[in-house]
Amino acid sequence: MIENPTDVKNIGTVIRNANALGVEKVYVVDTRRALPDDWQDLRDQRSVSKTSVSAVKWTFVKRFDTTDECFDHLEAMRFKSIVTSPHVKGKASIFLHDGDYTIHPKLAVWFGSEAVGISDLAVARSEMCVSIPMFGMIESLNLGTSSGIVLYEVAKQRRAYQSKYRLRGQKGERATPLPTVIPPEI
């Protein structure tokens, strides 16, 4: 989920990261209503298509007018949400590498706007707040970079979990685990 992005190019980068890491859907909360209702109109914009390296063509994207509307939709579909922020926001707050992202079968990861970060409303409705450890003087990363880092960690953990355990009602460990690293195609 991207909440109130201010730069269309960053939306394309997040879509690219999501698609590359196997994320099913990208939801965009656009309270300013700056984006078109019909996502196909945005897909046709060169700036989004170019920054997503055409991933926007193969990724399901839905726009919401409000944060509450998006949370209502996610909760109706039984998703649990986590938000990302470099600052503790009064919620259970952990560093990215300390989280277990396999606990909830349906997980939504929220990223705030480039200008103001994640909203207090999104923090209040989420399970926890996750931050990327920073060691330099800069305390935050841009939307594209942070989405890539966070989604990679979530995908890595979920892939390792799926490789070890059977799916679809079958309990127990797999006889032969799935590969955790996909070999490059030659």
C-alpha cells in the first residue's frame, strides 16, 4: 500500500519492486484524487510505464480515496497490516530484520508519502510499525528504495517458510523443501 504518494515516478518504482518480488497487488491511497480512477489511464502514462519497467502492465493496482476505505477493504479480506516508518509511532515498533512476516497468511505492507511519511491513522489501524535500521546521518530512504528493502525481507522470509512447510491444508514439513534461491536462467 502506498499512502498519498506525491511523485508518480515513485509509484512506478514501487510497482516494479512489488512485481519483481511476487507481491500480488499494489493499492494506492490518493486522498488528493490526483490519480485517475481508471488505472488503465495511469498505465498508459509514459512516466509510470518507464519507471516500472512495464511492470505496471502485469501488476494489479487499485486506487482508494481514503486510508480508512483501504483499511476497510483489507480487513474485510482478512489482511493484517504493518506500516513502515523510520520513527517509532507509538505502536509495537521493530527493526525490519527482527520481524516475523510469516505469522499472518495475508499481510499488507504500508509505505507513507515521500513528504510526510505514514499517517497516524494508518499507524493506529496497523499491527506494528517496522523501520529499516539507519547508520548514517540520513534518517530515511526514498519510497522506491525503502519499498525494495522491506518487500525483499518480507518475500525472503515468506519464501523460506513456504519452502519448508506444505500448503493448502497439508500440515507438516515438505519431504523436499523448495529452493530458497531461484537459479538464474541461462
